[in-house]
Amino acid sequence: MTLEVLKDRKDHIVKKRKDIRDFPACEKESLAGAVSQRACVYSGARVVLNPITDAIHLVHGPIGCASYTWDIRGSKSGGAQTYRHSFSTDLQEEDIIFGGAEKLYRALNELVARYRPPAVFVYATCIVGLIGDDLKAVCGRVTEETGCTIVPVQSEGFKGNKTEGHKAACDALFDYLIGTAIGDNNYPYVINLMGEYNVAGDFWAIEPYFKDMGVKVGATFTGNAKVNDLRSAHCAKLNLVQCTGTVTYLAQKMEHKYGIPWRKVSFFGLEGMEEALLTTAAFFRNSLMLDRAKETIRREKKMVFGPLIFYKKRLQGKTAAIYMGGAAKALALIKTFKLLGMETVLVGTQSGKKDDYAQLMAEASEGTMVIDDANPAELKEMLTALKAGVLVGGVKERYLSYKLGIPFVDFNHDRTSLFAGFDGLVNFARLVDTTINSPVWALVEGKNELRNG
């Protein structure tokens, strides 16, 4: 995509795209060897399912695919650590020629005997789709023989893009786990948090707010999740969907089959967290719950007010660029930067849909560049032209940002600082402040001898 620079102003304003049709790459498949940064179907499935803490995750394919493991999400667990192990059938040339089904069968029996897990997720990779191993048949056979739930995940990498992987993961959960056990039907206020992956402990920051309101979190999809919680997730009364790109499809399927309504929310930012609590109270139509929600919001806002004023004074007038995997976090970041007195000059995602970009453009100020699935060369051009004061993105963008001498804040799934909830907002503001105002940038900027040294 071409960067349009208006040269009638000294600081180079980049024209904001007005027409949503300017995003032809949205929701389209990524081609091998192309400049797209979108990941494959397998990776999309793995990021959704891997945070399930007490399950075995087995990659049926070459050993290289198994490098995509639990730490791609950085999801924390309050109990089981099984998910931190990575297993692979390690298909070799002989397996590819004669088929890998028998090797998969032996691997599954060994894993079930050794770990006794409540479930095993088996991920299909590109080569499995090519050689035609019947994943469902093997998984069904082992389930029948051992009594352990073996879940086939049809995530052959070449079938599409990362979004298709999210759907494959949702299909696996819906077809093999959800609805297979009965939860506590006696408690009237049970919700599921969907698209919450407990990155850096985010879930533990927001769960107390709902407890204060008298609301029980039945299951999370899938941060700190356990297999049995997911089995009874259909007993919840409401699904709150945060990462819409990964689990909206599943929320829709659960609404169709089980009649569970869903609401789109965000647990990031002051406005997002407040709206999530009020939305929940409004759904249950309970006046006491609404009062508790308002009291929680008042209490938490009072606690964060002082720190936010402090950081706003230090960040006022600074510029920021956002490049995320999904659009929900990008939208929350635009609002947060406004709260901190900062201007967003660039916002983009790798997997946003047309409706997402319409929201981003509505929230962003005039002159903000809105992009879809940019490659590193394009990002470099835009960041330089827009004079971004900080880039907020994922690990792939970190080193590009540093090479350009631009401060960087990791907001992606491998971060180590929790950003959800009211306390998370203060953590984020603190990190942006210490990053932007670090004295190192004064030394780096324009000093080639230091860069070359």
C-alpha cells in the first residue's frame, strides 16, 4: 500500500484513508513468500488453545512447527503447568512417504499413559494435509481405547490465514469440549470471558471486579483455563467477548446452540473496563449489582486518578504509533493515548476486518494513518514520515523500532507487564513514560557513531 504524504505542511501530515475499500487485504488469505506478516492457520489455532493449562498439546508434523509453543502467548497459570510442555510426532521422510497415522497413534497412547491428561489437542500441520492422515479417525480410536478426550484440530497451515486458525480452534472447542459436562446451574450470575488469555496475569487483575459485583466467572477462553471449566461453559448466562478476532465466531455458535447472549467489551483502558462492568450489570438487570459496579468503578478511578495526572503531564503532546495483531486492543490504545494527552499518528492491525477499521477511523483523529497488514518496509516508511514518538506493537516490530531509534512498548501476547483493568492502565502509562522519557534516546538520535559502535 502506498503512503500518501501531503507536502503542504512542514511536518508532513499523512492523509487518513476515508474509504474503507482502501483496505483490500482485509480478511484475505496470505500467500507463501508474500510480504504479508500474517501467520498461518496452525499458529492461529495454537494461540487460542495453548493457554488451556492442564491439556497436552501435540503437534502432528515436522519438529520445526513445535517451536510455536506455550510462550507465544505468555499466558500464566495458577495451577497446572502441563501446557508449558511442547510435544511433536516429528514426522520424517519415511513418515511422509508411508503416512504418519500410526506414529500419531503410538505418540498419543504414550502421552496419555504418562501424563493422564483430561484432554489432548492434536494440531494438523501443512504436511499432514498433503499426505492425507485421517486425524479424526486416529483421535477417535485413542479416545475410545483410553477414555481420554483426544481433540483433532484441523489447522493445516496452508488452508488460509491466522483467522482461519482461530476458527479451527473454536470448532475444536465447540465440537469436543463445550457442553460435555454440567456446571453449577444454581448460581444465577455466571459469565464466560472470551478472548482473555491471562497474558502477564491480566485475568487475575479483572476477576476481582466481577466478584465484587456478585458475578462468577465460569470459564475463560482460554487464559488460565482448565478442560473441565470449558466443558461446562455452556451453563453460563452471558459471554463477554474481548478479542473479537479470535472468538466472536465461537460466541456466535454458542448463542445459536445454547442461547447464550454475548457482548463485545474491552478490559483495557479506563473507558473499556468501566463499560465492561456496567454492560454486565445492565444485562442481569440487578440494581444491587449495578450499585456495586458503580462503587467499584468509583473506587478504582479514585486510586488511578493521581498517577494518571502525573503521567499525563510527562506525556502531553507526544505522538504514538500502534501496530497490533487485532483491532480491539488497537481501539483501546487510541482511547488510552487520548486520555494521556498523546496523539495517535498511525494505527494498524494484521487481522482486522472492515468493521474494525471503520471503528478505528471513527475513533482516530483527522490525519491519523490507518493501515492493514503492513510489511516492515512500509512500517519503516510510515514511522519515519510521521515522526512517531513511540511504537506500541508486538515482538516482530520491536527490533525495527529500535533500529529507527524509536521507543517501543510491547503490548502483545509475550509481554511481561499486565495491562488489563484499572491497575493495568497505570502500568501501561508508567511503561510508556519510562520508555519515551528514557535518556538513551537523546544519545541515539542523530548520532551515527553511537549506532555504529
